[in-house]
Amino acid sequence: MRSSRIPDLWRFVLITLAALLCAAVAAALGFWQLDRAAQKQALSDAIARQQALAPWHNAQLAAKVPLVTEPMDAGRARELLHRPVQLQGRWLAEQTVFLDNRQMQGRVGFYVLTPLRLAAPYEHLVIIVQRGWAPRNFMERTALPEVQTPDGPVTIAGRLESPPSKLLELEAAGDGGADPDGQKSRILQNADIAQWARRSGLPLLGLSLVQTGTAGDGLLRDWPQIDAGVQKHYGYAAQWFGLGILVVLLYVWFQLVRRFYLRPRAPGAAAQPR
């Protein structure tokens, strides 16, 4: 009788250890996801605080933002990115480029990028401005949309950001990226500020400006909001905690309740009549 219980005991011990291990791993992953959510929330709060600061003007921009040829460490980038600015200058319309295959409001078109030369006494500095989105002509792939670009002095508002995200380039076209008509047109797949500075000779700053405000020039500026993905991590944490709870409940039911409290009686264990 005793020897027959040894396999059952070992099976009970192994199942208990396995259940404890699964529950511990699920709990650890759940807390890890909560930690990731806290990190992402802190990042989102930092961006919100940065965007709420008073806007910089030409003088502060010239003093704080380095040229693309100068190094910029991560700490300095955090201080600069998402900062509101209000600048005065003149458009360099002949240097406008159109980034292909960019979406806004569910439609595919171009991001329009134009350099802005700062007004005096900072005319030796130029910043790339992400001016907005324009639709494309799908019947004529090389056709450029008409963009209103004033010749005189302008005042624009926006926020400092990194250059637009890069898309996969299926063909190389030197410094400019993919070139759909093979003639070095102004339609590019990607824009690299350092390459742009070398190609054009312009003294470009190391960050770009995402223009905000009304779309009086015919461009859409419904820029996507920065999503830190906090809710995603909360969802993952709930799934891991739920899995851990499920493991515990199954263990309690099958290994404790059914084993010790709902065990069927032996045939000879029936109560004897008085």
C-alpha cells in the first residue's frame, strides 16, 4: 500500500512545482509589463511637458540647436525634441522635396519639406521644415502637387522633431533616396539632413521643424499624435496576471479540492446501519 502511494506523491510534487513555476513566471512577466508601462508613461509625460513650454524664437534656436555637422548626444536631443518654436525667415522654395508614400487621414501622398533660412541676424542658419501633406496624382507618377510658397518673409510655428521616419528603399539613388523618374527629381523616398546639407551646401541645423497651425497654403497638417503605447503594456500585464491566476485556480481545483475533498469513498467505507 505504501509503495503504491510513492508515484502519486511524486506526481503531486512535480505538478505542484510546475504550477508554482508557471504562476511565478506569469507574475514576473506581468510586473515587467507594468514596469514598461511606467517607463512609457514617464516618456509621454516628459513629451507633454516639453510641448507645453514657451516657444523658442530665432535667437534661442540658433543658440541651442547645433548644425547637422556637429555632434548631438542623447541628453541634448531630449532637451530639444518636441520643443515649440516660432520662427521668422524666408522659404528656399527651389530646395523643396516631396517624400513619397506618406499617409495622412488614410490617404497616400507626399510630405512636403522646404528649407527655411532664418531672418537676420541669423541668416547663416537654415532649418528643414516638414510643412505638411499633399495628395499625389496617381495617373502621373512624376507630377508634383502645387504648393503655395510665399517669396517674402514668413512667420511659422511648430515643434522641433527628428527628420521624417525612413521607409524601405527598393532602389538606390545616391544621396536623395529612391527617385521614381530616374532624373533626380524632387520626389524622394527618404530625406537625410546630413546628405541634404552635403548635396546643397546649405548650413542645415541638425533637427527639423514640424509645422503646425492652419493649412492656408493648401497642405494638411493633421500630424499623427505621439503614442507611447502605455495601454498596450497594461493589456499584456492583464493577460499575464490572468494566466497566472488561471494556473493557480486549476491547480487548486484538480490537485487539492478534487484530490482531498471530493475524493470518492471506498466501497467498504459506507456507513453501517445502527
